[in-house]
Amino acid sequence: MHSELLDTQHKELYEFVKEITHMNLSFAHSKKLKPFLRELLLFMNRHFSDEEEFMSQINYPNLSEHKKIHRQIILEIEEIIIKESKTLNTMSKKMEDVVKNLVFKHTANEDSKIAKFYEDNFLNKNEI
Ligand SMILES: [Fe+2]
Ligand SMILES: [Fe+2]
């Protein structure tokens, strides 16, 4: 990503995903689950706002579009938590799929565009 902070956060997001899979396999109960989901959401919010800050620093042209996708991801996860809160005794497969999908797909498809923009506009300048 050309930002040490964002790279570290992406790695940490993968760790969260691993943890979710682990919780699903071990049928972790809501006592562990709720603080975990709270932590995940907090972390995602922090990562998204740091990433948005980075985009604005490099004048990334699709900042507002990317921001919208971030908000959508948060909303989607919050919605599962709200909808399933009464029955949320174990981590659901749905939550695992959504988080996995959003974290992996978003990083690969959208965040990679920020890195590409940075490379095109800031890294090649010295070679010309
Ligand atoms: Fe990201
Ligand atoms: Fe992003």
C-alpha cells in the first residue's frame, strides 16, 4: 500500500478473519463473540479512517467513492449483528463469509487501486 500503517492494519484484518474462522470451528459462544465483534468493528472503523486520510494526502481521485464502499461494509456488518443479535449464540457462517468476502475482496479490488495510483503518481516521477 506504500503506507506502513495501512499494510500493518491489513495484516491485522487477516488475523481477525482467521480468528472468526477459528471461532466458527470451535463454536465460540456469545460471551467471547460480542466483545470480539465490537473490537472488529472498532478496528475496521479505525483502519478505514486511516486509509481515507492516506487517500486524501495523496489526492486520490476516487476518495468519495471508496469512502462510500467503506461505509457500506460497516453497515453490512452492523446489520448482521443487529438482525442476529437475539440468536447470536455462536459466530455465524454468514458473518464469517461476509467479513471474509469484504476484507479480501475489498483489499484486493479496491485498496489495490490506491496503491496503483500512488505508484503511478509518486514512484515513477523520479525515473522520468
Ligand atoms: Fe484497506
Ligand atoms: Fe479501503
